[in-house]
Amino acid sequence: MADYTAFVEAGTALAELLRDTLTPEPIANRELIALCSPHENENYQLTVWMYQVEEDTQGVEVGYYQVSRDIQRIRPTRYNLRFLVTAHSKAPLQLREADQYRMVGAALQVLKDHPILDAKYLTGSLKDSGATVNVALEKTSMDQLLKIWNNNSKSYKLSFVVLLSNVEIDSHRERRVTRVTDVTIDTSHMEEGRT
């Protein structure tokens, strides 16, 4: 059962996948890849930032399901999480663009090779529930990217969007149901119809 911590667990799993596969090349060490806003990157070279949460209602069952003999619970809610992955080069000015292109290219390669987050990266409630979190690169127009960046005075940096889907959070809303113990069938109206 995935808890409210599922969002941070999904983001952390995405960052861990990138840390494992992008170090030591093209990024020197794991600490340079962070789960944080690209606007406050400090000394990071790659940032992973969740900027949108959206409920996924396609193909999702609604209503209650049976937890135990007398208890039903509302079905989990499924979400799509959009992350902005941004390269921040610390190279000298003449090498900065090429360095950012290398980081973005390597990150895209890794994410295309991992359409599902490996179970070894999942922690907490996502791990306990046996979740399958899907990874997809989302086609995003330059206008959309600029809107994300223009919310502050920072200049745009090379970025792309990753969609994590099938992230569920369980409900705590339950109801008690009572089982039918006696049934009475009145056949008197059936007898009247025969005469």
C-alpha cells in the first residue's frame, strides 16, 4: 500500500537511477545530481524537479474494494508526476554548452533504457507495495519550457521533461459493511397470480 510519501519516493528513485548511471562519467560524483529546483541549483550539475502533479483517471477503477470481511476501502488514486531535468555546467564558458549537451544526452539515453524504474531504486511505501512506476520522456514545446523557467529572473538552461506514471497513493477512507445473515422470501403474491 503506497502512502502519501509516494511522490518523494518516486522522485528519489528517479534521482538514484541517474546517480547510478551518470557517474563518474559524464558527472564526476553522485552528490552533483540533486532532487531540487533548477532555480536554486547551488553547485549541482543535474537537477530533478517535480513541477506538476496530475490525477490519472484513465482506466482506473473507482469505488470501494474489500479489505477484510467487514471493511471496504476507497481504491487508491493514481497520479502522473512531471519532472524537469536540467543540466548545469560548471565548465569554463567556452566548454559549458558542450558539457551540458553531454549530460543531457547521457540522461536521455539512460531514461530511454529504463522505461520502468528498477525495483532496487524504490524505497518506503512504493517498495512495500511492489509498485511499477513507468518512465517516459514527454514531448514538451519550447513555449512550455520557457513558461516553467519564466517564473523567476533566472535564464533558461537546457532541460527536458520526464513523466513518471502509475504512482498510487492509498486512501484511508473506509466503511464497515455488514453481511446478510437472514433472508425472508414472501411468496404470497406469487400464489395470488396463479389463481
